[in-house]
Amino acid sequence: MKKFLGRLWIEWTIAISFLREGRAQSIMITVGVAVGVAVIVFVTALMQGLQSNIIQRTLGTQAHIRLLSPDEVNQIQRPPAGTVQLLQEDKRAQRLRSINNWQQIIATLDQLPLLTAVSPIVSGPAFVRRGDGLASVALVGIDPERYQKIIPLKDYLLSGQMRVGANEVLIGSQLAKDLGVQVGNKLRLDTGQQNSAVVNIAGIFELGVRELDARYVYLDLKQAQSLLSLPGGVTVIDLTVADIFEAENIAARVGRLTSLQAESWIKTNAQLMNAISAQSLSTNMIIIFVAISVAFGIASVLSVSVVQRTREIGILRATGATQQQILRIFLFQGALFGFFGSVVGSVASFALVWVFNTFGPGLFYIPISIELVIVALLLATLTGVLAAAIPARRAAALDPVEAIRHV
């Protein structure tokens, strides 16, 4: 083992001496590798930051999974045996109804390790009045402690306090603007079911989605149940999961477990997922083409190096160097190109990310992880070794006598 390590050290020393002799070529290919690695790391970090920002903005205002009662369907009687029945069926209108045994379902879901938060909600349409002003809104009755784990409403408050209950509500900024109200003003809620209530505005929020800011009215769960004529009932159970990209699979499992209709954010935001997939595909294509160009650059430089050092290779073979040793010398050179190029490229990518985050448009923040840099370093080193394989085999196959005669 010690003897083998000694040989490796000699081969390593020879590889470095070859690189020093062709210093100009070595610097040029190292810079080329550095540029390729910098592009790969920066573009990957940019896409990750962009996707993370888009997902965060999307999921910041909605649950990862929503559980609802199954749709009501018409009950069609079977015709007598031996007869054919032709009919035209109109789908049944869906009424506002509660989830059966929702308390037991909540208790079961609380025990699932796949879920990070569970929140019962009662939601339905209503009108809000202030003087002559009238707006159509969506009442959302919540358990504040549970719902805060789904959507952190406190983080979206513009004014007032996160307080529902005792006839106090939270309304969106656009709705407040449309009705000309502020914290402390009163509103009348009317569900059109002979149920109405005068409530006080405890806080005004802004979720950043105009539709939600113009329609959502958050109130206490029990008061919403009373206004919507669903005493003790809930219409939706919101869930969050640790791995958001597993939401569809988890939704299917939870749906089978509870016999409820489960909708994940992936299903309800299909266009967003298509856009993210397209971005990921384009990023991967850029990485592949840059890696290929880097590999060809290393291979071309080492091919020239084999031609330039044919005589030295012949002398090494004549003094006892084996084909495997010659092979490893050039593989070491490829690895060195990849390693040092990736180190320089990683530093350059950190600089590019810093410039973007400091002087960029400020639309989103680009995080850059150590894991990404390590992966880039390993891939660049591996690419250097693979690119050196063909020139290395060519060098190892040289006949020592013919190589020494080479001028």
C-alpha cells in the first residue's frame, strides 16, 4: 500500500510539472472551466431562488391541501329488468354543508406525521354593508391558533390586531378601500338566510392577491357557523405538509383515509407547476450544454499536451513507467483542471449572487447553498477526469521507441 501511494505521489508530481510547463494553456482552460462552473452555479441558484419566491408567494395565501365533502350526486333508480331507460341528467346543485364527523377527522389528522398543521374552517358567501356601500364577500370562520399555522395572518396585517371573536373581524385592504372603512369601524354582515350581524373591524390585512384582499372576511369559527346556518359544522379542513412537492401524493392518501375530497395546491395550480417544470428543464439543458463545452475544452487541451509531450512520455515509458501510470498522469491533469476551475468558478458565482442581491432589482433573494457548490465542484472534477480519458489512453498507448524518436 505504501509503495502504491508513493507511485501515486510521483504521478501527481509529474502531472503538475506538465501543467506548469504549459502554463498559458493551463490558465486558459482553468478560466474556461471557471466560467462554465460560475454559469452553472449562478443560473441554478437564480432558478432556485425564483421558484422558491413564486411558490412562497403562492402558498403564502393558501393551504397545501384542502379537504371538502364529496360532491352530492343524483340518486337514479334502476329500471325494471328487461327494460331500457333513457334519461338526461342535470348535475345536482351543490349546497353549503358540513363535513360529517369532522371533530374525529381532525383528531385523526393531528396524529399523522406527514402533516404539519390542521385547521377546520367554515366558509360561505355573504354581503357586507356600510351605509350605502354593498360588497359581496366570503366569510371565513377560523380557529385563530390553528389557522395561524396555515397562513400567518399576523405577518400580513397592515393595521389593527390579529383578533377575531366577540363580533370582531379582519378584512382585506382592498375591501376596506372599497367601503371606505378603517380599524374600529363597524360593518353589517348579511348571509341572505335571515342571519345578519353587526361587527367591528379589528384589523386590516393584505395578502398580496387582489381577489382575496377584496373578498375575505375572517371571523370567529362559531360566529361564522351561526351566520351560515351551520351550527357546529365546518366546510373545509386545511392542511400543510413538510414537503410541498409531495402534496399530491399525501392528498391522495389523506383522501382515502378520510373518504373526503382532497385537493392539493399542485392540482389547483397546474399552470404554475407546468411553468416550474419548464424552468427546471431549461436550467438542466443549460447545465448539460455548458458541461459538454467544458469537457471538450479540457479534452482538446490535453490532446495537444499529448502531442507536445510525446518525447517525455516515451522517456517515461523507457525508464519503466507502465501504461497505467501514464494513464493516471493525464487523468490527474483532467481532475486538476476541473477542481481548480470549479473553485475559481464557485468564488465568481458567489460574487455574482452578491451583486444581484445587493444591486439587483430586489424582486427576490437568491440563496446559494454550500451543497450546490460542493455538487458543482464534484461534477466539474469528474467531468475533467472523463474528458481526460481519451487523451490519457492515447498517451498510454504510445510506443516508447517511436515516442523517443519523435521530434
